[in-house]
Amino acid sequence: MNEQLYDNSADEQMVEEAFQHLLNTYLHSKHRKKKDLIVKAYNFARQAHKGVRRRSGEPYIMHPIAVAQIVSEEIGLGSTSICAALLHDVVEDTDYTVEDIENIFGPKIAMIVDGLTKISGGIFGDHASAQAENFKKLLLTMSEDIRVILIKMADRLHNMRTLGSMIPSKQFKIAGETLYIYAPLAHRLGLNKIKTELENLSFKYEHPEEFQQIQNKLAQTEAERDVLFDEFTAPIRKKLDQMGINYEIKQRVKSPYSIWNKMQTKHIPFEEIYDILAVRIIYDPLDTNTELTDCFNIYIQLSQIYEAHPERMRDWINHPKANGYQALHVTLMSKKGEWIEVQIRSRHMDDIAEQGFAAHWKYKEGDDNNDEGELDKWLMTIKEILDDPQPNAMDFLETIKLNLYASEIFVFTPKGELKMLPQNCTALDFAFSIHTFLGSHCIGAKVNHKLVPISHKLQSGDQVEILTSKSQRVQPNWIDFATTAKAKAKITAILRRELREYQKNGEETLIEFLEANKLEETSENIDKLVKFHNLSDKEALFQAIGKKIFELGTNDIDAIKERVSANSTNWKKLLSLPFGLNGKNKKKQKEAEEKGFAPIEKIDTKKPITLNEDTLQNHYIIADCCHPIPGDDVLGFVDDNNRVVIHKRQCPIAAKLKASLGTRIVAAYWDTHRQLTFLAQLSLKGIDRIGMLSDVTGILSKELDVNIHKLTIEVNDGIFEGDILLYVHDVEDIKTIKRNLQKVPGLTTVARIE
Ligand code: MN
């Protein structure tokens, strides 16, 4: 029997019940039953965390138990992972060390706990670069043992589920980081259910009102969807019964976050989102060998009932997605004239779709040649990227992140080999995906036998032949043409190597030059040169000189040197002429400093700030990137000069700041008195007619008394499109304007541009 660790027996009972639930879940799984080890880990963790409570007031041990529960129930992992999950905060929060864990639980569990300890807290904590270093370590550990990241995912999910007890600025930081890195990682690992929940929870904390509105609308339309679903699936069930197949048909309702995302990107109201309902058919194969053919046979049956959309069939059966997803997607026309997507997948495929690659392990028993191929390939890419160390941790993260969300296309090599690449990838990406040499010497490509530049975007089904030249070299602007993590990482690595060479040559040349001119090679002299050329440091000076030498070619260097040495009295000026160095302009920054924002005393990020006429004019700055107006969900970011910049919560720049410099995020709320006006942008669309424009401006200026800043109109083939920049007080103004403009005959869309 366990000793009493909590003074409160209700707590004691709650902890015990949570653990029993975990044990039961584990015992009902397909894993080998190592119950004793789990009990041992539980008792150890419980002892280690005794007396400590979470912010919510619960005994701390409830958190590791909950994480272990997710690991077992929702990711489908076994005893090693469950133990590591139970122990995941022990090293971080108590006096026990990784060695202690290793002595008691062995090297495997200790290794996983160690990986988890290294990345505890956020991926980026107070010291962004050190934490990004840790993130790299995590990715390395992950390529050795994927369970580290899977448990980390469970940890984050539980923290998101209990985020309500945190202070608002912490909520934004954690929610932001979750959306920025954990949801994409979950997607990449195929943990679809967890990804969706993480997105929804982030959305809920960042935009509570919109979240609630969408929830309400989903509830209001539920009955309607049920009827549609029943009517649509009735004939399908009949057919499947005739086939003698075992199946389950489910409604897939789009998540609030995805709905909101679509409303934002397409500028449409909830009512115009047509794919809220999808239908999922999950079947048990008739025979072990017929899993794939059963799927297509089901499709054939369905296409006899409903007309299929010719362009919307997606065969993820023969070409699984990189995250392992397999299914056949078809879009069918219901008898009421609506397109409905139907996803057909076997039970096995469904498990993988919901739980990701971990689900593979469930089917692993007695089957050694399972295909984790795509995951392995991805982990290899990560390893390759890690092999080229990047000095800037944030750039590195961006590079990795790029490839997390991308969906795939298929292209062919000239020999007919199939290659899978992310959507929107270019010929250059393709070249790098085959070989670094091919990429770095690429001058263009032939796509379907037609000549295209390296920046050409590839389409699924393209046949691509890469053209190279030995004299071709990697150019800095190639970074803009590359979309895959691999190509980007290779390009920056090559450019960096080149820069180091420039630097070396530049330094040698300069020293030779100084010696030849009897000038001292002191740091003071070098500093003078750096300042004179308006460069950041001596490395930049050496690089600039080296680059110039390269550009002019070797023969010319002597000529330059001669010219320079001919007049050594004014050597600073002379040096600047032949090398033509240019520096960055730091004037802008200075101007901003001189502008004299009254920096208020040290900003306490724990206290939410209130935005009103007074504070906005004197202390806070409205961000240029997203132009928030009163009523928008916003947050503040404390910049290097202790000023608070106000961003919209969904602003991409703010997302990056939340993830990288979360401790500088401060919660902000509007409290304005409708005196200040802010710029907002509306886009209009409709069918053109005579008088349309005057109707629009009439409403704006006469009826609503709104000040128009800028108006652009374009009419093409009878379609009227316009952009208006106008001054408003707040979000309410925008709503009124939208309502009034929607009354203009012919005007179909009025949307605020975010
Ligand atoms: Mn934890």
C-alpha cells in the first residue's frame, strides 16, 4: 500500500483513480504487459513530486499521469514511453538526476527522460538561442528515438488542455508556440487528432469570441447536417451491405480552427463554407490481401449512386502522404446538389490517420518488414540539415518548419522514376532533392521537354530534367527560389562557406596591403576602416574586400594594389574606391531612437496593458505589419527599446515573436473612447454596373461620414473589384460599413483585408 502523500484524502483518491485508469488503458492495448515497471515508475514519480501542486491547485503528479494517459490512449505507445512520460518532469523539477533514472529504470527510459528534460519548458524560453540549440538536440534525439517528440507532444497537449489556469501573457506565449511549432510537428508526424486539438485550443485562447461564435454556429447547424448525412449515406449503406463488407460511416465535421482559417484566408462568412461536413467510410478488408482493391471497389459502388467530381479524386492509397496518411478521397454530388467529400480508408489506415506512425507499431507484432520508409526519409533529411550548422537558430527553425505543413506533389525524373516533393516546390528544389551537385550547378530545367528557369514551380505529374553547367555557382537570391528545407539549408551552407573564403582572402589582401604601405595592422586601424565603410564589424570588411577581389578576377587584384600603393597618404579613401564597399544604413534606427517615444518605466509583462487615447499616443506603437484597430484581438511585444508594439494576435510576425521571444509578450486590451482613427483596408467584389462606384462612395462619405484615404477600382469582364483604405475608429465601424455596403446592388463581397 502507498503511504499517504497528500493531506487531503479526496486528492489521494483522485490520483489513485487517474493512475488506475492509465493502467487499464495500457492493459487493454496490444502491447506486452509490463505492468510492474509502470507501477514502479508511478510510485517513483509520485514520491519525487510529493507536496507540489500545479497552478490549478491539483497535485503535481496528475500532470505526468495525464501525459502518460495520452501517450498510451491517444498515441498508442507502450510501457517504455508510458514510464518515460510518468518520469518526464522528475529530473527537471526535483533533485533526482538522469543517472538516478538510469540506475533504476535502465538506459532507454533514462535517454528519453534526458531528451525531454533538455527541452522542458517551451522550445524557446528566456534564452531563445540556447533553447533553439536544445531544439536541435531534440531533433537529433528524435531521429534516434522518435518517442521523445511523441511524449513531448503529449506533454504539450496536456498543458494546452489546462492552459486556463495560466496568466494571459503566458497563455499567448504557449498558445503561440503551439501553433507555430507543435501543431506543424504533429501534422508531420501524422498525429492528426492531436494536431487538430492543439490548433483548436490555441485558437480558443487567442480569439475567444470568434471561437465561441463558430462553436455556436456549428451547434445551430448540427441538426441540418445530421439530416443531410443520413439522407446522403442511406443508399451508400445499402450498397456496402450488398457487398458484404464490414464498415463504419462517420461524419467528419471541420474543426473551428480550420473553419476560421478558411473564413480568414478566403474572406467568406461561415455560411459560405461548403465543406464543413465530410463523410468517412472505414472498412475491414474482406481478406488480408484485398485491402487496396476493396477500397477501389467501394469507390466504384459509390460512383454508381452519385456523380463524382472528375478533378477531385485523391489517391493517397497508392501514393501515401509523407506522414503515412493513406486513403481514397472522392467528392460526390448529393441529390440536393451539394458536393460532399467522401474519404474511404481501411481500419488500419484510419488508425494511422488518427494516431500517426506510432500506430504502425501496433501492427508491428510478427511483421518485421513494415514500411516506416517515408518517416525514415524525413528523419534523414532532418539529420542532413543538422549536419550543416546554421549560426542563426531562428532561421534554422524556419527552415525545418517550412517542410512540416507542406502537402505533396509527384514528379518524374527523365527515367520515369517517381519523386515526392512538397507543393509549390521549384525546379531548383527538385535539383537539390536529387543531389547537391545538381542543385549547386543548376542553370535551368526542362519540364515536360520545355525549357524553364530554376525558379519554375512544379506541378504534380511533371517530368523534370535538370540542366547544369560546371561554371554555375550558387547565388544569394536562390534562397527565394527554394522552398524545401533541404535546398534552403544547402544553399545557405554553400554561401556561408563562400563567405568564409572571401573573408580569408580579404583579410590576407588587406594585411598585405597595409604592410606594403607601412601602415600598422592594429585593431584601431581596422576599426577605422570598418567605420569608414559603414560596416558592422571587421569580418564584414574582410568579406566585402574578398568578394570584390573575386568579382574583379585574380588578374585585376595586382592592378588594384598598384593603384592603391601609388598614393599611400590618403589610404582610407583610396581603399574605398577600388573595393567600392557598401555598408548597411543604420540611420533609420537612430531616427527612431531620436523620435523620442517616452519609454515608460520597465514594463511588467505579467500585467495586461490597456490601450486608450492616452497610452496609444504616448507609449505604444501600432504595428506596421498587421495594422490592428480597436476591437481586434491584440497583444503587445516589448521591443529592444522598452517600447510596446501592438500586433494582431494572428499576425504572422507576432506568431514568430510569440514562439521566439515569448517572455516579452504582454497581454493587451482595448479601452478607447472613439477619438482616434485607424487605417483599415476593405476589398470589394461584385458585378459591375453604371453607378456602382458612386453608390459605394456615396454610402461611405455621405451616409457613414467615413474618411477615405485611398481607393482603387478595376473592372475586368464585367467584374468589379476594388480596394479601399479608410479611417475607422474600431471593429464596430467596420461591421457597420460592411453591413451598409452589402446593400449596394451587385456588390457580392465586402471583406476586411487582414
Ligand atoms: Mn510536463
